[in-house]
Amino acid sequence: MGSLFRSEEMALCQLFLQSEAAYACVSELGELGLVQFRDLNPDVNAFQRKFVNEVRRCDEMERKLRYLEKEIKKDGIPMLDTGESPEAPQPREMIDLEATFEKLENELREVNQNAEALKRNFLELTELKHILRKTQVFFDEMADNQNEDEQAQLLGEEAVRASQPGQNLKLGFVAGVILRERLPPFERMLWRACRGNVFLRQAMIETPLEDPTNGDQVHKSVFIIFFQGDQLKTRVKKICEGFRATLYPCPEAPADRREMAMGVMTRIEDLNTVLGQTQDHRHRVLVAAAKNLKNWFVKVRKIKAIYHTLNLFNLDVTQKCLIAECWVPLLDIETIQLALRRGTERSGSSVPPILNRMQTFENPPTYNRTNKFTKAFQALIDAYGVASYREMNPAPYTIITFPFLFAVMFGDLGHGAIMALFGLWMIRKEKGLAAQKTDNEIWNIFFGGRYIIFLMGVFSMYTGLIYNDIFSKSLNIFGSHWQMSYNKSTVMENKYLQLSPKDDYEGTPYPFGMDPIWQVAGSNKIIFHNAYKMKISIIFGVIHMVFGVVMSWHNHTYFRNRISMIYEFIPQLVFLLLLFFYMVLLMFIKWIKFAATNPKPYSEACAPSILITFIDMVLFNKPKDPVRDCHVYMFWGQHFVQVLFVLLALGCIPIMLLAKPMLIMQARKLANVQPIAGASSDAETGGVSNGGPHGGGGPHEEEEEMSEIFIHQSIHTIEYVLGSVSHTASYLRLWALSLAHAQLAEVLWTMVLSIGLKQEGWFGGVILTCVFAFWAILTVGILVLMEGLSAFLHTLRLHWVEFQSKFYKGQGYAFQPFSFDAIIENGSAATEVE
């Protein structure tokens, strides 16, 4: 059977590589992605392994590449991504790569430092330019108002008393710039520290300035402080220093200020030219690096992954040969050997590698081959638990059953079409969408499940046609097979009028799906839909569970587990068929034998309730108070058959409970071993053993006491018997969610869209447009997304609990091969090989 239905057969192999050829051979195996290496040095510290220096060199190269990537993204330069994966460089090429990255990093850091220094100089000159402009206004005002009274107000009364009459005061000043948000506390501090003996003037710089350190735009203000005396001068400078204000020299004479301003403008123009050239050079360096950055990342990660893998190997005593152990798929051993030969030829070694298959009692990893279509379905199964080695894989059956059970709950032609079109769009554009790598987790989930979404939409369209439901309305394709014998006025005026199947029904069913007449039915519409959907939910559920039990037969047959096949599979199948499949048969008998057009005893009034019949069957009760002229049973001998079925089903319970443990106990006594190894392995692992007839785990399974075996079997039996009842009832969620979905769609149509459809005239067209937009948003947001997610989760539960619990252990571990593709996709070499 193919690996789609059962995991690949695996082999544990020992690999001998010449030291000179080891790098090239591991590189070829990484490109192939079919080998999972084991760590032969689990007790050796990571810093004491042979190739730790090479790994550190790769870490350093990755750091430099990340620095280049950050600078490239900062400038918004697009990085070339051809989608191709270059081969892993040879070890001697590492030196060239290191030299290239070192040169690029040093050059870029030097350019950044020069640019930062130029920007800092440019900022200082710009601030000085604004100071010279703003202070000129201050000095002009001081020149007009410089008299003795104003000096007395400026310096305070104490300064006026100390001055001689008629003597002009000599004022000192300092000028600078400060962040605008620091100006109010700065002004308060000056007033308090200098006791009001300074005069502060400030003006805002209109244009924001660029901070050379981080490139942020900051708003600053120019200030000038007038004071008298060296003591105040010292105090003012300390306050400016504390508030990180920048002070600049400002000449007193107007001519000197004009001359300085001209010099500043000239230097600013020169700096602009130099800055432009620096930025151009930096841009050219980054553009050249952006063309190769993706390939460099791939090369470095491949080198790092190779050396991480080589650290898992052992050295022989001669220090000339590397020894590795690895799990490989049995069918791919020849492909792996060809890859090893290519690696040996590339390295120029004359000693061929040796790949020996080993005998082991360990459980091999589980490897299911997938493609882009089956990958998402396999992910749903693995989320429950990775299959045990060579266990039946539910994924191929889930491809059909999952979208079908989803569609039973989501059945609507319109909503299914929306979902199918969305999935089809992602499938048609998958190459372009896959190339646009994003960290949006929700989008990645949708895109990864695009084939599931498409199939769920297609199946929902099919069940929507069966239900004859499109946005809560029906399609009258073939014409209704019901005819009204009443006139129109009677039908319109009588709310509770019903059509008789005897007189108004043609006698032939609607060709495909439900008759559209049921969509306009009144009070009995939901009753009819409930009866139909409830029964098909039970029918699909019982068939699904029976199929799950049959799958366990394939497991027991493959692992040659005769005890489980006879004393577990057969009683389980008999128990399920005699009780619940018999209930399904009663539904079909009722549909076939009883009809409204049939005379008694097979008329509609004589049809018994399936639920009451099943309850009477389990309780060994006979039907009471039959309808006049009606049969008590659906067929002759029904009571005897039902009693026999219940007794046989009850008889299966002690067989499931006691037969297997007692046989194991008897086998141990005969073997005179307490306890024998592997006697209970089938109960736990389904007979998986690596030395068994099908390559699975051997006689070295963990031993188990008889008390534990009895307890395990009791739990397993109770879970199955009670679960058969609860799981059957659990499938009623198909009916419940289908009913809820249909009712929500009808509510949206009745309470939203129908309001717009009732409007008339041009104004009605405007109202209809707005109402339709609102209805469309609610339909997509609630009925497609939220209801779709709800139906998806319920379908997932039906598969995980009700279906897979019948045969699927899920106690294995995944095959994680050394693969460059997986490492590059995850963005880290250490993630895959550690």
C-alpha cells in the first residue's frame, strides 16, 4: 500500500564518510532532504564539538548580513529574490565570503560614521544660522529701548541702587538652542536660580531639524539670555548644560554677525554637497549588496547547517573517518547512495562512502509523503498526533470526508460559491502569493489551507443544491411537483393551510434535491427540514464510525495482531452494527414502507418513531397503544430480531473486556515468564516493532504487569461502549449547525435585504444599494467567516474524536530530515538541526 495510506518504511543506517568528503556529502544530502541524522554525541557540550569554530564563523557572517539587511531596509531598497537556491559553497569559499562581508560592513560603518559626523556638523551650522537670524531681531529691539529705566526693570531694584547715576550698564548674554518641550521648565529654572536677574528671549524654529543620531525630526527653539556679572554668567551656563541646551558664539557687533552669517551659509552649502555625495555612495553600496543579499543568506545558512550536522557525527580512532547514524526511507536508499557518490566526486576523494543498514528495536519516525494538495490535510491529522510507525493514515480519507461533513453543516449554494471562489483565487495565484512571504499568521493559515477551503466550498455548493438553498432562497429548476387545489385568495388569506400529499402531490419526487415548494412553506417547513437533516446526520455518523472500526482491521492485519483482530475488532464491529447500524436500517425501512399515499397499515399515520423504537429495543419493551388498523412492528419478527441483536451486542462487552487480557495471561503462564516482553505491546502500540515482520519495533517493548493490562483493557472497553452512544449523538451537530446556518441566512434576508427590496423609485435604488452593502458585509463576516469557522471546528472534532478514536493511536514522532529547503524556509539553520 502506498505511503499515502500508510507511512513509509524506514531503515536505520550507519554512514561512513571520509573527512575530506564529509562536507560535500552532507551538502548533497541536505539538497535531497531525505535523511534524519541522530546525535551520536548527546553528552558532549555544544562548545566542545569538532566544528564549533566553523559554526561561530557562520554566526558572525549572519550577524554582518543582518546588519546589511537592516541598513537596506532602512533605505527602502528592494532586495532581489530570484527564488533560486544556490548550492552550498565549498569550505574554502568561506574565506572569500568572510572577506566580502567584512569589507562591506567596514565600508558601510565608515560611511555611516562620516555621514553622522557631517549631519551633526550640518545641524550645528543650521542652528547657528537660526540663532544669528533670530538674535538680530532681539538686538534691534534692545538698541531702540536701551535707557536707564528699562535697565532698572531688567536688572531689578538692587542692581539700580548699586549703579552710579548716568552710567551705562554693560550687559552680557549667551545664545543657543533647546528642545521646544524643555523650554517652559528651563525658563522657570532660570527665574528661580537667578532670582529674576536675567532677561530671556526665545523664538521657535519653524522647520523641524533632523537628529543625526537616530534620524528623528525634532522641534527646537532659539533663546538668548541677558545678564550682568560673571557670577550670573556661570550660573546660566550650568543651567543650560543641565537642560542639554546647545550654546553658540554670537558676536555683539552687527557687522560681525553679518559676516559670520555669510560664512555659515557658505559652509552649509558645502556640507550639502558633501552629504549628497556621501549618501549617493552609501546608496550604491547598499544597492550592490541588495542584489546578492538573499543568496548570501542562503549560502551562509547552508554552511552553518552542514557544520551543525557534522557536529552530530563521531570520529573514528584514526581521526580520518566520520561515522553517522540516520533514519532513511527504505525506498530512497538508492537515491541517497547516488547523492553520496556525487558528493564524493565533488570533493575529489577516492574513498567511496559506505551506507550500511542496521538492525534496531527502536520505533522509527513516521514519514508520510505529501504534495501541496495533501499537505494541509496531513497537517490536520498530525495536529491530533503523529501516527505511530506504519499505522493507517487517515489523511487520504479525510480529503473526502472532511469537506463533505463540513458541507452538511454549511450547505448553501451562495455561501459555498463565495468560499470556493476564494480558495480558487488562492490556488490560481499560489506562486505569486507564496513568493510574498509575510508574518501575518492568519493569512498564512488561510493560504496553507487553500485546497481545503476550495473543496469545502465546492462540497457546500453541492449540499446547497441538495437542500435547494441559496442565500435562504430556493431554485425552481425543474418545477415543483406539488400542485395547489385551492384558489389564490384562499391560499393568501389562510396562514395555516396545508397541502395534502394525497391530492396535491404528483407522486414523483423532485429530480435533484428538495422540492422548492418547501422554501415557501409555513409552520411545517422547519419540522420537515429537521426530520430530514436529523436522520441523515445519524446515517452519515454511523457509516463514518463503522468505517473507522473497519480501518482498525487493516492495522491488526498489517501488524499480524490476531488477538486484537478476533477479540477487539470483531466484537466492536458487531456491537456497532447490531445496535446503531440497525437503527439506520430502520430509517430506510420507514422511508420505503410508509407514505402518506399508502393505505393502512403502511400510511403516514402508522409510521412508528425511530427513537421510541430504539429505546424500546434496548429496554426489551413491546410497543404500547398502537394506532388503530396499524401494525405494531415494521416487519415480521422485529421484536425477536431486536432482542437477539441487543443480547448479542451485550455479549460482545465481556469479550472486549476480558478475552484479550486472559489470553495474554495464559500465554505468560505457558511461557513460564513473568512477564514476557512484548505480550502487551499490541494493546499499546498496535504491534509496532522494528524487528517484526513489517519492519516495526520488536520484542523489546516496555513490559507491563497484568494488573495494568486489565485496567487498560477496561478503560478501552468502557470508552468504546459509552463512546458509541455519545459519538452517535455527537453527529447530531451536523443537523444542529445546518439548521442554525439556514435560519441565520433567512434572518439576514428577511430583516436586512428584504427592507431594501421593498423600496420604490430612485430613492429606493439608493436605499437598496446601501442595504445590499450592509447585507453583503454581514453575509461574508457572519455566515461565511464565523459560521464557516464554527463548522470547520465541529468537523475537525468529528474526525479527531468520533472517527480517529476507532483506529488511530497517534503515538509516533515525525520524520524530520536534514533539508536545506526547510531550513531556509524557517530562516534559521540551527532550528532544524538541533
